[in-house]
Amino acid sequence: MPATDVVTARLRAALAELHTETGWAYYDSGVDAAGYFTRALHLADHAGDGYGIVNAAWHAGATLLHSGHPNDALKAFQLGQFQLRGYDSSKSTPATVRGDDPRVPAIAARLEVSSAAAYARMGHGEKAGRAFSAAREQQQPGDVYERADKDLNAARIQADLGRLEVAERFAAAAVRTFGSGHRRDRAMANLVLAELHVHAGEPRGVELAHHAVREVSQLHSVPTRQRLEPLAALLDARSGADARPPCSPGPPGRGHAGVAPTRSPGRRSPRGQPHRGRCL
């Protein structure tokens, strides 16, 4: 029996989500995932699934941002924002997210934060500030985790803009706020804080760096292990190789460092929604 248009659309929407999740897993393993995100965008488009397009665009942009392509990342984020502005509940199909979908505020704020990070990487401080302010206006932190996550994002953005003292305050706040149940996120916050202290030449920098690396070494993720490279370079520049902690990327579980921007085992985000804590 031929599938109805509604069933076909829903199947395509589900496949779009699956491709997005698979792409993120491949990216976290150090494999190029661009093809998965492209396929997810096509499937979501054919399904009339506006939210699926936004979700795939954000994930694709996040990988581009981390890979050192902020301009291309910004284009992906803008695609997601354009799609959000195009929501029209009167034209919704069963597979299309309606304008009042509860997932929309969260991903709209995420797109603004990520856009701010991209602008900061390109040195556009004013645009970065506007985007980050828009993110705060669109969605206020709903709990302790979200407050710490926003502080960590702010620390990264301010650091990219060269505002190290402001960045240090945000990073320290994130370290204090992340609880024991957020081991991965707290490790990343400690890593950012250590990098800022080492960059400023503060006496505690090396101690903080060793602590951050110890935390990171218990976690997994190829792209996040690569985030240790700037810290290692700063330590080498400051005190020579003797002061450098053992943070060269390598297989987790063998004394090397790694952090995971993806979900922890057993944790599942609401359907189609980016998991909290996925890194920029």
C-alpha cells in the first residue's frame, strides 16, 4: 500500500533528524560529517520540516566554527535564523514545526550565541555583542546548568575578542556553577579558565592547566581534545616544554586528554532538540 503524503513527510523528517545525529557523532569521532548534514537539510526540506532544517543548520555551523571556518559557520547559522523567521503556523503541515513549538526559543538563542562566537572569531566585536545580547533576551537561563553554559559561552566569546579579564570572570563563574553531574562541561570550563590564566602569565596558570588536563583526560572526543593544543602552546611559550602538562591529543584512557561535546551515555535530549552542552 503506498504511503500517504503525511506518512512520507514524517518519515523524511525522522530521517533528517537521524542524519543530523549521525553527523554529530561522526564529527565527534574526528570524521568529516558534512555529507550527513547536507543530506539532513535536503530530507527536512522535502518533508516540510522547518525545525529539522534549523537543527541541521546549527549542527553543521558548529562543526565549521570549531574547524576554523567562522564565515562559513555564520552562513549556516543565518540559514537557520532565516528558517525560523519564516515560520507560519497557518501553513504548518503535520511534519512542520509550528511557530509556537516549545523547541524554538532554545534553538533561536543557540543560533544567536553561535553567531556571536563566529563574529568574535572574525574580530567583529560589535556584531558579536549584539548577537549575544539577543540570545540573552530570547531565552533567560531556566536552571543552574543553563546559567553556567551561558557563562562559558560568554567566556569563549570575550576571549576571542581579547577581553581577557572579562572572559576570566565568566569562566570562573561557569566553573563555580557547573555541578558534579556536569563533569564534561565543568572540565571544559576549567580548560578555558586555565588557558586565560596562562595567557595572562598568572602564577596559578600551570596549576590550573594540570587540573584541567586531569579532568579532560577522563572524557572522550577528538575535536575537544584538539582544544588542548592552544593551552599546550601557551605553556610552551611561557615556561618551555618542562612546564607543559601531558595534554597532547591521543586515545582516551591512555593518559591523554579528551572532552566530549556530545551526550553522555544514557542521556537523551527531547526529540530533535540539540543536547544541552554541545560545544560551539
